[in-house]
Amino acid sequence: MSALRAFLAFLAFTSAAAKPNAGLKTWGRFSKLPYPGDEAFLYDTFPKDFIWAVGTAAYQVEGAFDKDGKGLSIWDTFTRGGNRMTTGDVGSDSYHNIHADIRAIRQLGVSHYRFSLSWSRIFPNGTRGSYNEIGTNYYRTLIKRLKEIRVQPVITLSHWDLPDHLQQTLGGWSNPELVGIFKDYADFCFQTFGDDVKYWITIDNPFVVAWHGYGTGVVAPGIKNDPDLPFRVGHILLKAHAAAWHLYNRHYRPRQQGKVSMALASHWIKPSRTRLESLRECQCSLDHVLGWFARPLFTDGDYPPCMKARLGSRLPSFTPEERAQVRGTADFFALSHGAALSFQLINDSLKFRQQELLDLRMLLYWVNAEYDKPPIFVVQSGWYVLGNTKTEDPKHMYYLKRFIAEALKSIVIDGVNVIGYTAWSLMDGFEWHREYGIRQGLYYVDFNTPDMKREPKTSATFYRNVIQKNGFPELPENRPAQGIFPCDFAWGVSANSIQVETTPSQFADPSVYLWNISNNGELMRLEGLSAPPLRRNTHCADYATIRQQVDEIRQVGVNHFHFSLNWSAVVPTGDVAHPNTTLLGYYRCFTHQLLQANVTPVVTLWHHTRLRSSLPAPLDTANKWLNRKTPEAFADYARLCYRELGAHVKIWITLNEPNDEVVSYQEGHQMLRAHALAWHVYDRKFRHTQGGKVSLALHMDWVEPAFSFSREDVEPAKRVLDFRVGWFAEPIFGSGDYPLGMRSWLRQLNSLDLPVFNEEDRQLVKGTYDFFAISHFSTKLVTHAKEDSYTYTAMLEVQHMIDTTWIKSPRPVVPWGLRKALNWVREHYSDVPVYVMANGVQEDPARFKDSLRVYYLYNYINEALKAYILDGVNLKGYFAYALSDQRDPGFGLYGHVHEEVIIIKASLSNYRNIIEHNGFPIQGAAPQQCPSMPQPCLGCHVLVKRPVVGFLALVGSGVLITLGLIIYYTAKRHKECY
């Protein structure tokens, strides 16, 4: 492209960005970003000069509401009226605790501290004539102390706490006289503090002041019942801001070199339908909240057309002179975003039937597009915890992580000029209309101590770490690994069950047909005629479903296939002397055909599900697993399966995922005995001749401490793993008894639920394994801090939660959790061979281009490779879950349309590609040299093992009469063909 063409393209882009409603493209743009790659966590750092800040508001934290000559603010009056229970008279008592606040700010390592001036502390009645020197000195001291620790102040002139005298005598912000009064107050502040201040915010969140202070009455001054008053108040707030900006621009900017803006807050919203009208309603919703003030400042000095069209004469109008006065009066875009601002103070009436969404990144992009790429300073962002939470605030910490991560993506991926981020707030305080019911501070304040003791919360530790690293730099463990698995690595696919066809579908039609060879070639069945009955045993080739399923498995490229038998179907009566021979014959054929296709069968004897026990009816109705006879019956069933199928099956799973939390300890005890008995049966009777391996497969999602830097959370994570995995693993792979941590915890709770192994059972169970098999799907976080009762497990005293930055569908996608799970096995049970027997993700079955599953398999397998190459885990195989949506809805590599058309999903091709390369080979490296495997030839043995189909043709008048005959080839007929 020539320089001229590039310049013209740039002009076209910038002019398009400056057009009204340019933000409308935001929703379309984000809907087209690659999924789920765009939702993955971004490891990167912020620009070197990025502003890291923390903030407070005067009324929330200062206290000393009537000390040293301070006048009343509208919040001092508002909190004493109506049915409000508490006030901010003391707050966090920052007025008397500058040293404690400075210590906290220094500990965080921020570069900037945003705080507001209490207008009525400086001018008790709101005007210069009431000037209060002592109140002013408080701020002089605070700024001086900030300079000493090299932290820059970001000062807000008015953060909702208008002097009450101005409200009582003039009607507050509803009176145009406030424009001049505010300008004079700003003049004093610029003159008094301006030499040390480079960022000024005139008014915080004018939407809340106007809409809720003078409309709904939710916040001070609590005026309501005049639906048009908020718009008149907003008009005056804009004029007041503009007057202060022009004052600074003319008289102070040349010397002080500072910047001035107005802090604007907004929610985010998404269309309820994928229609242009819904998008326009979203745009209009943002215009009514953010655009109400942003458009006059950043675009044309006037209100958004959507507001003007819908409100008409209710919305004040600007004269041409006023538009010129307001337009361009912001040196940066000061954006507030968070729980108190975005979710609790946006009326449904302003959402216009669309759906509110928590998304800082999309909001930043919209602001960037709508207002022609202004530098954006996020001056307030955060979450909250319930008022009874102390120093452990996991929810706050992970929301903070989410917002910072979204700001980083906005810079790195979206090209938005975000210049700073402000965590809100420094410490707990009075939370406006929520009073002390929530806490938003990074520092916990004990309101019951005389000095309002401050303690850092875990969110403060997290924020300090982010600041020190300037974001989330990529670490070696975050990078994809390169390398390959060993030549004998088991690549597999799992299915909970297979399609069973107990009635042969091949050669089952006895009809006689006319073949109209001279005309249209159709076959026409002759009524009343049939071939003589076939006098032969059922053949493997008689089952069309076997060939179809084996072909599907072969196309995946795997060398192993894992499926489960149905105990209750194989032995319906519970008596192995009377099994379902037809079903056993089908399983025999299926496993034999897998071997013929060079696919090793991996067979589970019993698969635990919550919906049904799958036990034979006599056991199902007689206490199920609590019946002492069930383990022996299971051993008999295992013996039957080994005998009938063992010639083809070399890897057996006795119990699949028995360690479900809904299983009682007594049931689990009998399951352990059942597994052990089945293992010993194989070891003593079949291993020598069949040469196979036997173990059980445990469900093992990873459990990570919510605060990895906190010992108090490491212990709960260990405890959950003991109860979920060690419960079954330790008796078999370890000591022969339940984990010590499990026993001691239950003893501490005075619980006698956990059975005791007698010496006979201990010897029976211990060491009954040939490998360690796990099913792994996702990861959870745990903390000892109780915050939400619905995710709290009282018995284990742990809170379950997730990192809000994780991809979810519906369970979190956390690839590194698999590596940690594999390392847990290695650390606990040394060099035991390990198989990942099931690993997959649920995705909309209609999404055949299943990009989430493609992402999932690639990254989870890569983490498995890290465990093998970097950590020394003795990993022997990996099985993707699952083969088909037909048997395992939402998890399949194959999709189905109306149960007839089979669709190969994108994930299948990607998984096959990984298998073909045996991992992720280093580019340019010599190919791995592995012994060649024999190629399958499913038709090579037709004359040896199968009957031959022949045709007898009778010709007459151009019509062939065909009679299907079965001609038996008697040489070398093998038992496994039946």
C-alpha cells in the first residue's frame, strides 16, 4: 500500500470513529471475536507509564463530621432522616488516621491515590466566606504525606457530599447559582493544592447525583416526585464542570500542567435479541446513563439524539454558546465501573428491555469508539463483600482480577488507550445507601476498635502483586509445551456405553425379490415368497452397528477405546450361571472387531451414575452396595467377563468414578472390597494366560486454594482432595487405610461414619492396582472463608468458588488443573503408571464447529505433555471424552442430526492431528521413529471366518429373480466369530 493510500485509509478510519453512534459497532465486533480464544486469560503487562491507583470518597472514610469547624453535608442530614439506621459520622475515621492510611497506600505500591475533598470541611456553608483553615490543613497534610511516599494525588472536588447549607438555602444542584459557587470553590482548590496535583476530577458520577439524588431519592439529598428535575440538575452539573474546566485551562494549566475531567459511571448492556432494534436500544440505554454527560463533553456539546427524541421538552436545551462552553471540557475520560455504580443504581426503566452485563472491556471499547479514542482513566472499579467478611475476600479479589484483566485486553488486543486503573476502595467505610452492609475496601476496618484498625485483605495482597509485576507477565508454565509422547502412548476415546444390537440386522431378510435389470434397476419384493430359514449360528458380521461404531472409532485415529458394560444387562438375575449370552456374544464381537482395527478395548465393569445403580435387580432392591453380598456378586460378575471377553480385553476398569460425593462412606467401603475381590480374581486366575491389567478409575477434578499464598486455604484444598480422591486412592495405592487427614477431621467432628478396615480387608484392598486411572474435567477453588452459603460445604468447612476470568461451559475450562492433578498422583504414589481415562468438555451439540472443544483438547493435552516431559509423571495414556453426542450428549467428537446423519466435528479432526504427531513436536525436529503398526484389514479373513453370500439368478423376460443364499465355508471357523 502506498503512503498516500495508507494515509487516506487512516483518515477514513478516524472519521468513521468520530461519527455519532460509532459505539454501535461494539456488539457486532465482540460477537465475531474468536471463541473461546478471546475469552482465554491474557498473560501480558501494562505500559510502563501505566497509572496504578486506589481511591476513597470523603464522606465514606473521613468521619469527624462536625469537628474543627466542618459544616454539615447533605449526607450528614440525609442519614438522619427516614428509616436509615446508621451514618457516616465516623466512617473509617481517616481524619484522625492519616498515618494509617498512608501506611496502607505505601504497602499497596500504587503510584496514585484518588480521594475527594469534603466541600463543607473547607467551606462549611459552601462559599468562600466561610473558609475553614483547619479543614484545609488536613488536606495539605495528606498531600504532603503522599509526596513523601512518592504517590501522586488524584483529587475529586465534589463526591456527592454537597454542603447542606447550599441545599437548604438554594435547592442545591437544582439551582443555576451553583455553577458560579462551584467555580469559586474550584478556584480555591486549584490555587491552594494545584501545584502538587496533576489529575483533577470536578464532580463524581453526575448520573447518580442527578437521577438518584434528585429523582428516585435513593441517595442524598433524597428528593423525589419531580420526574423532570434530574434532567435540570444534570444540565447544571455539566455547566458547573465546564466553568471549572475553563477556569483551570485559562488560569492554572500553563503553570501547573494538570488535567481536569468529570468522573462518569456506567453499566454495560447486551441485546436481548440479535436484531438491529435491540442494538439500538442498548445504545440508547448507554446514552441515557453515560452519554447523557459524555456526549456534551466529548462530542458536540449537546445531548444524545436518543435522549432528545424520547424526552422531548423534558430535557433542557443548550444554546449555541453553552454548547461551545461545554464541548471539549475533559482532558481525559474518567470512567467509573463497579457493583455499586453499575448494578445497584441503574433502573430497569433505563435498560429498555435489554440485559445488563458485567463487562468492563466492552464498555471501554464502546467509549473508545463513541468518543473518538480519548485517553481513558478508570477512576473507580471494584466489587464488594458482605459486611461480616473480614480479611478473606475471595470474591472481591477475583472480580478485581477480572476487571484488571479486561483492562489489559482492552489495551493489548483492542487498542484502547487506557492510561490508568483505580481499585475501589482503599478501606472499608460507609457505603452510601448500603450503609455498612457491604465492604469494598482492600483493607479491613474494625469499626469496633478506637483507632479503626486497618488490616490488609487478600485482595490487597493480590493487587500489590499485580502492581509489582505491572500486570500478568507470562511465566514459563503458561507457555505451550513442545514435545512428543512415547511411541507406546495410549491415545484413546471414551464412551459411557456403546450401541447394542441384540437382534442381527444383516442377512435377516428372508424375502425374494425381482431385480428389474432392463428398466430402472429397482428391487421388487415378491409377496408370498420367502427363502428357506437359515440354519446357522449368529455371526459377528450380522451386526451392522458393530462395523459402524468401529469405523467411527478408527476415524478418530485412536489406538484405544474405553466403554462400559452394563452389569444389570449382562447378568439380569444376578446369577452368573444364567448370563445374557446374546449380549456377551455382542460384546465379544465388538471387542474382537476393535482388535481387528488395531484398537485396544478398555472395558469398565461397572460405571457409577447418579440416575441408576446399574446393579442386577435382586441386588438393586436389597440395599444395593450396602448389601455385604454385593462385593462377592461383583467378583463373580468380573470372573464371568474375564472368561468371556478376556481374550480380547487387556485393560480392565473395575469401577468407574465410584468416588462420588453422593456415595456414603459405608457404600464406598463395600465398593473398595468389590474392586479388590475383582482384582484378585484376575490376578490369580487370568493374568497368567491373558496378560492384562486391572484397576479402577477415580473422578479427579482439581481443587486449588483460592489464595495460593495463604496457608489457611492450602489446608482446605488438601482436605477436599483427601475426601474426594484419597478416600478411594489411599486404601488401594497407599497405606491400605483411609487418609489420615480424613480420619482426623471426622474424629474432630465426632463422626463415626467412616468404616474401619479390619486386617483382613486391609490386606485384601491394599495394592490392588496395575495403574492409576483418573477422569478429569475441570477445576474448582476452595477457601476457608465463608461468603455464600449455597457454595459452602459445612462438613468440610470450605467455600467452593471459581475464578471469574475462567472460560465456562458450563464447568470452568482450566487446563493447568490437569497437570496439577497428575502431579498430585505422582507426589502421593510415586512412579505409578497413570492414564487420563476421560477428559472432555460440554458444548452445544448443535455447534459442529466446536471451537471450545478444539481449544479444550489442545490445551489439556498440552498440560498432560508438561506433566510427562517436565514433571516426570509416568503418564501412559490419554482418552478424550466422548465419542458421540448420541451416547454422551454435548461431549461428542461426532454430532448427530435426527439420530440418522452423523457429523464429524472440528474437534475430531484436531484431536486426530495431535495423535498423528504424537503430541506437539518441535518444529524442524527429526520425526519420531516408532515401530510400524500392522494396518487393519477388516475384509482379509472373510473366507476364513465368515460365511459367503451367494446369489442364484433365474433369468426370464429381462427380469432376474434373485434368491439370497448363505453358503458356509467350513474351514477354520473360529469361536470368536459367533
